[in-house]
Amino acid sequence: MGYQLPISIGTTLKKIQSRELVLPAIQREFVWKDRQIETLFDSLMRGYPIGSFLSWTVDAETAKQFKFYDFMREYHEWTNPHCTVLDLATDKPVRAILDGQQRLTALNIGLRGSYADRTPGAWRHKAWSYPVRRLYLNVLKPADENEDGRIYDFRLLSDAQRASYDTDPEVHWFPVHLGYELDIHELVGEIAKQGVGTSPEAGQMVVKLWQAIHSEGTLYFYDEENQDVERVLDIFIRVNSGGTTLSYSDLLLSIATAQWTDRDARQEIHSIVDSLNATGAGFNFSKDAVLKAGLVLAGVTDIGFKVKNFNAANMTALQKQWDDITAALTTAVNLLADFGLSDATLTADSVLIPLAYYVHSRGLGDSYRDQPKHAADRALVRSWTLRSLIKAGVWGSGLDSLLRDLRDVIDKHGADGFPIKQIESSMAARGKSLVLGDEEVEDLLNLKYGRNRTFAVLAILFPHVNTRNVHHVDHIFPRAMLHTPKLKALGFDTDAIAAMQDQRDRLPNLQLLEGPENIAKSATDPLSWVTSNYSEDGRSAHLERHAVPWMPSAAEEFDDFFDDRKKALAARIASVLGSPTVASGEPQQHAQAETKSAPVIAE
């Protein structure tokens, strides 16, 4: 890595203008806000350092693997939020910015362009909600006292905002872009032309602005010339670790974009991520998960995030199958939503991948979610999915090896149905058995209200729950009856109250109820509620379905109730989660448990 002689801001922007400096596709979008741009210019005027920059000189051969983007100049949150792809010569090296994109883009916007974001509270899809603003400097006085500690009053202003100051004798907004475009002699004439030539403060401030832009030695660059892409990626991730977390997929996505001929891989990945995350009550899948799924579903042998795996042959296969892959991912994420899962309750995004591969390998479409002939198979898929999310550590270390194994098992045994026994046998051989030990059972019994595993545990333990309807995680003994003032009035001491309130939010006091039923239940004591809502036979059936031994009616009974329900749940966990054959042996029960929308966690 070589240190470069420092250069001026003006020289750097000319390199951006001539496309001698570009952005690799690994870079995220421009995300700075207006105050950050204004504060950066204040720092420049005060002579503060604004950090060093890192570039990568990419040889012509290496550059063919990537796409590159221009720096943002006319930022518009609605109509122009993304950098444009550059059509660069393929016989010349390219110098790409690895660190410093946000700062250089802010300088480019302030000195060469404009900034338009939505006015707070304005309509999202109306042009007038996004007034175009350019950067100005008040050359007649310093900035008023402000929370950012700025001395120089830089403002991004629309034409209307600038005009509103016309009658203020202490304000003259000088266009900052002129400090970049004009030489010092032209600038002196411009000061006079604008009617502030007689103001020493204005003259000094404008000259200071010009010097901050054009004085040599302002920006310090380090340039990496090594063509080892893995090394460069590692450097990129490390230097950006203080901001948004980056991964190898960021750079690999750039390579995929360069390899695809008929589509823009970056746009396609972002589009399917947005679509998946909008399913049901909402998910939070990353582009990493989708890119990994693409490798698995496309049949790539080595699915690791390595540059060598993103070769032309693999990317051609991925592009050719992309429509089928996105269809399988869409069906799979809809199944997750049918199982009552969402971002709030999904403990591992990676479970999507084998689910999508199974759908893809069998050519199953969206009708798989509803057709009666698939009910038993859906039950097995649901059982395996939820149990794999309940068991800690399944989707952690060794993920690539696990995904390859699951793909192999589905290829060999999944032509006619979900091969749950073979899958779980393969997982057990890899040390990822779904059978729970005593300590794990105790861990589940201690799950608390609001934890994302809690819903999955309740859903798998009680297959009667139709999670296609909105379900609430409900406190059997209501929280309102265990508030501190009420318990003190009943004579409980501080330690007893703390213990009861801790138990109140643990699994033995929780159940899944459909939304309307839970709302109606409210803070009614359990015995009164079940008595008023069910006949005698209905009460017995309700208690049996929810593994509730009996219903308490007063806080004095809560400890005994909690202990008895805990024992009942322990027995239910041993029965349902003790072995894969138990869960797979109840397809019809599970088939009744499918859901259309995700749960909410509520009282």
C-alpha cells in the first residue's frame, strides 16, 4: 500500500469529474444528511483534518470482473438516490475509492451539485415535497450558536429559502460552488458583483473558502495496488468496520453484477430482498442470505463466499435460473409466514435456504401452501422448521457444510416428499441433532415473554394452533393481577413479589391465543374467563389442548399453578421434541396448524 502526496479538494473533484476516481459496487449508497455536509465544510474552513482516504488501483484485467459507479452529484431522495453505472474503458486501470466515499460525495454535492430530501411531513410521492437545495455560506457574519459547534454558517438552501433572507442586512448567501469554479481573480470580481465587495468580512471569508478548496495538501490518499481481490476485500471490510457492517457478499455482489449479461445482479438482489422482507408481518433478510441461497439453489458445489466461486460459469448458472430461484424464495418465505414467523420470531434467517431448495427441487409453486394433497408434507416441513429454530446452535457454526448436506439429502430422498427422517439423521451425524437434552428442556421452560424463540416453542408444542390467523403470546395468569401494589395488599413480601413477577413472564404462564380471543380475555382471572367462555366439556378440551392442568382464580394460587403447568409443559416437550419420529408421526394434527399471518406479541 503506497502513500500518495496530498492533493487539494479541487484537484480531487476534477479527478471525479474526469472519472479518474470512481466507486466500486461494494460501496453502499450515499447516506449522509444535510447537517453532515454542512459540518464537513465548516471543518474545512477551520483547517481541521477530515481523515485520510483509501483507493485501489485496479489493473485492466482485474477491473473486468467488476462494475464501477460514478459519484453522486445531484442527489434526489425520490428520483435520483442511486449512483449511476459507468461504462469505462476495459483496457485501462481504474482507481476506485475503498474508504472515504461519503466525504468525497459530500464535497462533490456541495461544490458541484445539489441535495434534495423530503420535507418533514410532506407527501412522499410529490415533486414539491423534495425542494432542490444548494450549498451557501453566509459571508457577513459567523454562524449563530448551534448544537454542532459550527463557526461558519453553511446552509443547504432552496431558491425560496435563500430569497426569504433578502431583507436581512446580516445575511448574504454566497454560492459555495463558485469557490470551486472560479479562480481567485474572478472570485474577487464576483464578490463585488454580488454587492458585498465593500465588506471586509465577506472578502476574507470568500478568499478563505477558495483557499480551503484549492490549497494543496488537504486530502491524504493511500493507494492499494495489489490485485489479490481477497486481500482488498479484507482491507475494505476492516477500514469500514466503524460504520455499517460489511461482508464478503458486498464485493462478491459486484463481481456477480459484472458477470451477468442480461440483468443487473445488484438491482435483482436488492429487489428480491425488499420483496421477501415485505412478506406477512415483515422479515429482515439480508442480501447475504439471498446471495447464499442463490449459490445453493443454482447447484454451485462450493457455496462459500469466495471470489473463486463467483466465476463466469457459476454466475451464468445463477443468472439462468434466477427467475426459478426467486420464485422458490418467495414461496419459502410465504411458508415461514404461514408458520406464524416474522422478523420478531425468526431466530435464524438461514432456515430459509433449505426450505427454498426443497421447494425449488420439487418445482413446487405457491399452491403448495394451500392444496389439501400437500397438507401432510407441509406438516413435516413446519415441524422441522420450528424445531430447528428452537434448538440452539443449529444455524450457527458450520453453516456451509450443513447447507450442502441438506441439499444432498433432498436431492437423494426428497423427490416425493420432505425427507424429515433422513434430514434429521444427517444433522445428528454432524452434531446438530434436534433432540433436546434435559438442560435444553429446562432452558425452553425458562423462555420469557417477548423472546423470539418463545413463539416458535409454543407453536410447535401445540399443533392445534392455526398460525395462519394472527396469534398473541398470552399470559394465562394476567399481568394485571400480579402488579406490585395488588400483591402487597394481599400480604406478599418483596422477595415473593419479585419471584412471582419473574415467573409471570416465563413459558409455563404463556399460551397462544387468537387475537380477538386474547383481547376479550384481557385481565380476567383465568378460572372466571374459562368458565364464562366454555361449556364444561369445552373447558376440559381447552385445558387439554393447552396443557393447562387447572385454572387459578387468585394470586395466592399462582405458585402452585406455575409449578404444575411447568411439569405439564416438560412432559409435552419430551413428547413432541424428544425424537423426530414423534413430530413426523402427527402430520394431520400439524396440518391443521397452518397460518396466514404472523403473530404479534401482546398481552
